[in-house]
Amino acid sequence: MSARRDEPDRRRLIALARAVAARSLTHGSTGNVSVRAGGHILVTPTGSTLATVRAGDLSVIDSDGAHVSGPGPSKEAFLHAAVFRARPHAGAVVHTHSTHAAAVSCLAGVDRRDVLPPLTAYYAMRVGGLPMLPYFAPGDSRAAAAVEAVARDHAALLLSNHGPVAAAADPDGALAAAEEIEETAKLFLLLRGAPTRPLTEAQRAALRPASP
């Protein structure tokens, strides 16, 4: 893939990386983002920091997650490839270790089929539902099959003891979903133990996002 041909995609991915960092959805070198670029996937490289990664540093992988060119990809790049395989109309994926969502991913006794209640209309619109997958060690490629299976029906998911993954048609949509997951996780933890009034199923269904 020539640098000239994918330069607009590289700029889009760097803008996404900066936005994720600016919203404090990552810390240190955690988190990774990707965009679909023709027949390949651009993803942030291993050890990179989203606040400082540059366009020339990006990794190129194929739809199976295999490294094509550029620096070595994030060890979690296979998660991005799995989501893109499951969701052929998705154009961007954001994976973070954001604090409150990660905290929810460590809780026992939650509904793993849909871990966060629809506390706000914006969560229902931007996320819909959030299943929680079993624990896999970071970089464990066995997670790919589980992620791909769940992502066929869900644009967002939560990895146990880890963090969220959100896909959308474009970077802005993926960022909005990741941010909404974090803010709803914060509300969920603040309200834990208090009576709440989540949206009804009918209210939620009326706001459910279109599938990217």
C-alpha cells in the first residue's frame, strides 16, 4: 500500500488517536485504534502512545490480523481485525482501558449479556447494548474468535478485566461510543446500590443505533 494512497486514512487515524487521548480514555501506552483502509487495516503500533503516535508510525495489517507493513502492530491488533471481519460496514474501531469501564469489567454479579443498563438516551443511541466477554490475557489470540462472534450482533463489547471495544461506520462514531461507554460506566458506579430508573425496553428500542 503506497503512503500517498493511504495518507488520508492515516490522517483520520491520527486524529482519532489524539481525540481518544484528549478525552483521557487512555493512559500511558494503553489503548489502540484502527481504521479500514481499502483492503487493509491501519492500526496503531505496539508500544505507542495515542497522544504522540505519528502518521508514519502506523502499522498495516490484513483482515486476518497479519502484519503487512510498517512497524509491528499492537499486540491487540487481532481484536480490530476480528471486529472488521464481523462488521463489514464498520470503518473504525476504538479499544481503550478507560478507568470506569475497566472497573465495571472487574465486577462480579453483573449481567454479562448486557453489562451496563441504559441509564441515558445517549447511551441507548450510541451504544445500544454491551455484552461482556470472558477474560483473555492481553495479546491472547484465542480472544479473536470470541470477539468476532459477539461483534456480529454488537457494535460494542467489554473484555473482562480489561476494557471496551467499540466499532462504528467512521472514527467519530467509534469515539462517541467509547466515550459514552466510559461515561455510563461512571454513572453506573456512582449509582451502584441506589434505586435507578433505566430506560424501558420500548424507549431503548426506539433509540437503538443502526448497525454499521
